[in-house]
Amino acid sequence: MYFGTKAESEHPSLSESTKKAIAKYKHSPSEENKKNLLNSLNKSYDAIIAQKKEKLAIREKEREKNINAWLNGVKRGKNPPFMNLETDNNKGNERQIVAKAISAYNQNKNTQNERTLKETLNAYYEAFLEEQRAHIKETGNLRQERIKASFERFASERFALSKGGKNGTENLNRDEILAEIIANYISIGAEIVPVNPESRVRECKFNALINDAQKAYLQDRSTQNLANLRNAVAEAYQSTLQARIQNVNNAKAKGVRGGAKLLEKIQDSAFLDEQFSELTQQRNLYGRIDRIVTFGSNTATEWNPRQKQDSMRLATALKTGDKNAISYEFNALYSKMLDLQKS
């Protein structure tokens, strides 16, 4: 999950209407309930595509503003956020060109080098937009295949809706999970970018691998297919773990100052509501693995958030609006969560 915009995912959490449709079909698998579930899945898919198009339109509209923000950041000695991404992506060449332009500008801050730098930032932004356009097109092309796969999964015996438990999310409130919101921010490298391409690529890749291996095993429960399924899960876990370790190392290197952007966001009540919903909603296979790595458990079911008392103290400061108290409680908790995530 990245802050500043709602997280984008290949497999977003289930809507309440879809949950109800799944429950009805599993209780009574009639043709009418099947049709209702498929209709709900189609509506959800339409909403996903519409949301992606809306976000693309906003990014196209704010193109000049975002590029200028990157440029001004470089002038202040800071790299654009996308330069801190660790894994390869489709814009690797553009990123290398930006790096060279930044180096040239830092060595000689003349008008020509500034113009060249802005041109390279513009080229990167266009590549980013083109990546989003291609993603939207691909999402539309895969519609029927994904809806069919979703229906098969939700209708199967191996799928069960989360109900919470002794320490389930029904007993939690957002004030108790402020430390975990901080932990999540740390686990993405203490960076705020519009979209997390690396996380999305991992999610697509490993959900496909696990789903394919699981489907093969359910059709033929052989020793080899079981080993393949275990290997797919293990590979997803290891990839997620390595990504989180690197991100936490990045955040740790920045220290408490790396939390400045989150400190600003966490004072927004609507943002906190959104984060609570995001962290406690049921996720897909890869999403659950990611949560186990990041938080120690699947946060949609049995979850006992860490540092509740510290979270409540920060929540109290947020409600009073005392800037000094907010900053003090936030920085103290941020520093603690840096150590916890590192360990």
C-alpha cells in the first residue's frame, strides 16, 4: 500500500455486495445465486477499471505539476521518489537517463542542464503513463478469464470468508493500529509514490504461480504437484521477505526524518479510516503472505496489533490537535517501529 493515493491492486479486497453474494451461493448454489455472484463480480471488475481510468486521467491532468515537483526536489538535493525503487521495471532505461541528467545538473546547474533534466523527467512520466494505459488495456482484455477464475475460487470448498476471532478485527479500532500503519509505511521504504509497480508485479506473478499450482494439485493430488505448490508458496514468501528487508533497510537509513510525510498524512482522519479499512480487509493469496511478512499475521483474521498503548497515546494527541504533542508521540513511536520492523 502506498500513501497519497489509494492502493492499486490486481486483486483488490472484496466488496460487501460480493461477500454477500459469495455467502448466498455457498449456502445455496442455485442458478439464480450463481448469476447474482457473477453479476457482482462483473460490477466489481467494472469499478476497478473505472477507478484505474479515473486515476490515469488525474495523472495526465497533473503531469506538469508532478514533473515540476520532481524538478524542484532535485534542485533541493533530493531524488524523485521513483529513483529509490529497488527492482527492475519497464522504465529502467528512462530511470537511468534521469540519473545521468541529475548527475550532470548537480555538477553544473546551468540552464541547459536544467532543461535536459526536465526533458528526461518528462520522458519518464510519459513512460509511466504509457505503462498505466497498457495495464488498463490488459485488465480489460483479461476480464472474462479473471472473472471465471474468481468464481471458481470463491465457489470452491477451499475458500472461506474471514470472520475474525478472539483477537479479530471486529474488536479493533483505528486508534489501536497507528503503530501498524507506521510499520506498513516503513515496510515500503518510507516512500510515497503514486503507484507501487514493484509490488504489483510481484502480486500478479505470485498469485498466478500459486493459483496454477493449486489448481493442478486439486486436479491431481500427486506428490510432485504438492511439492510444486509448496515451492510456489515458498518462492512468493521469500521474494516478499527480501523486498521487505530491503525496504526496511532503506527506511532505517533515513531515520525518524523519513517519517515526515507520514506525519503529515496521519493527521487526516479520512486517511486513518482508509488505512484501517485497508489493513483489516481480506486479501488474496499473495496479499496474505505479504501481511504475514509485514505484520506477523494475516491482519484480516487473528491479529493482535503491536504497541497498542503507544498508538492510543498518539491517537489522543491527534484528537487534541497539539502539534508539539503529535510530533513527540509520532517520532517516539516511529523510532520504536523502525527497530521492531528491522528486527
